[in-house]
Amino acid sequence: MSGYYTRACNFYYGKLSKQLVEKKKSISLHQIKEISFDHIEIITRKSKKRISIDQIKNLPKILRKKINSDLKKINSKKRNFSNLNFKKIPNILGVLNLTPDSFSDGGKFNSKKKGITHAINLYKKGADLIDVGGESTRPGSKPVNEKNEWKRINKILRLIVNKLPISLDTRKSKIMQKGIELGVKLINDVSGLNYDSKTLTVLKKNKIPFIIQHSTGIPENMQKNPNYKNELLDIYDFFEQKINLLRSKGIKHNNIILDPGIGFGKNLKHNMNLIRGISIFHSLGFPILVGNSRKRFIKEISKKNDSINRIGGTMASSIFLMMQGIQILRIHDVNEVIQGIKVFSELIKN
């Protein structure tokens, strides 16, 4: 558990960022000159202090050493894996729910023809990976047994896994193993590796890249009065502890993605504080994924302006997250979000 936490802030993007990095007036994120920052926030459990990068040299020696260690992780180049390109921000993880009860598109794509067509369309429109899932983990959902989960995804997975880059969204080690044997490129475990005790064995054996998502409890009860001392720092500590556990179990590779789990055991206040402070997780040294698409926080904020697909709220939060250097967004409406990112990126060119 850290006493001090470093959050990169005051980001620049595009041509201006490149100029500032070259003049050594800002620090690039993961050696990408097109996104950089020139301030940090030093956070403890009791305080926050925002300073420019020029002021770091004036800090006490022990604190300065800690901050510089964090900055090295933030600045370090990320190696590509699982069809993800960390030279660009953001990558897009397209959602393919093969379930009858997912929160926004349950039953929409769980036939063979519709599922395959949607997967191909997501990829053609620009998704870097297609995240296939056969069990809904929306708040209040009931668990699906292994047999039924595999039955939902088996046929479609077999038909697309050698044609498209696939991520497998599952909490179960046997489903993971079957998917890996078919050729999936990434495992996405929304339970934070907590649901199935055999998960770590499967991940270690296959040396496959994976996502660690933070969540509290299980889908049936995770939204019943979620509580944190400090959601941002508590989740940071959770990730730090998980990485230490992985290393102790012999998983040494760095092909790991961290997902703070928006909406998984968090209320509106927790979700907003997480998104606002999301750049704190860069100092852990791993790529960050955020699932903001169509989430309930959009409804809670927009109220009478809520809509079925929540594209407006998804787009606004996606742009904000991109400007905080988030490397991967998990998205339902891939075409619309990429359209928005393209227009925004063009507008801020200098």
C-alpha cells in the first residue's frame, strides 16, 4: 500500500503536446509524444497537492524518489499485445454480448447469424478486439452455469476466432481454457480474478494476456450500498496487491490490463470520482481499460435526457477518458465513438 500516489494531470494532445515534449516542458505518456502532461497531483489519504513537473526537484528526497519512480512507469513505452496498438490512444474493445439478459443489448445478437454479422461489423468499423461474453454481469444478474455459458458462445466463437481478434469475457477458468485453445487473444475477467480459484493456474499455464477488473461482491449484490474509504486510492491499492499476488504465483509477463470497473460496486459519486481521477492508474505501469459505454451513470446524470443507447454520454466520457491517456475503451457503438474521436482529434490539431 502506497503512502503517496502520483496522478499525472494537465494533459496536452496532438501537435502542441509534441512541441512541449521536444522542449522538455511536458512528459509524454508511454513515449507517445502526441499526449503529455506538465503537472502532477501528489495524493495521500489525507491530502492533495498539485505541482508542475518543474517543482519536483524541490520535493524532499524520499518523496522525490517515489514521484520519479512513478513518472518512470508513466513515461515507459508499452509493448503491443493482443492486437492492441499502444502507440495510439484509444484502442477500442467492441462488445459482443451473446446473452439474453445483458443490460443494454441482451438477446439482440445471441443468434448465430446476428452474432457473427455484428462481430464482423464491429471490426470493420474499427474495433481492435471483439469482446465476446456469454454471461451477463449487470447489477442484479444471476450466475450462469458453465455448460450454459459455453453453449451460448461455442458455435459463434469457433466461426469467428480465426478470422477476428477475440477477447473472451468470462469469470470461469474452464471457459477460459476452452477459449484459449480455440485461439482467443485476451481474457477479460470482471471478477478481478476472484470468482474462480483455478483462474490463476490457467493464466499462468497459457501465458495469455488478461484484464483485471475491479469489482466488489458479485453481480447479485454489488450495488447494495457500495462503500469505500477513498474509491480512487482503494482501487489503486487493489491493483497493486493483485499484481504482487500474480508475481508471487509466477506470472511474470506484463501483458496485463487494468480496469477500474465503472458501475461494478460503485454509485454515481464513486464512478464520477474514478473517471475524473482516472490518470492516477498510469503510475501502476500497465495499460488502462474503461467500460463507460451505455453505463447507468449516464442515465443518473442526464435524467430526462436519457436515451436507449446513451451515445451522447458515452461519447462525452470517451473523449474525456481519451484526453486522460486511457489506452482502451470498451464500447458498444463502435462506429459512432470512432466517428466522434476522429472529429475531435481533427478539431484540436494546431
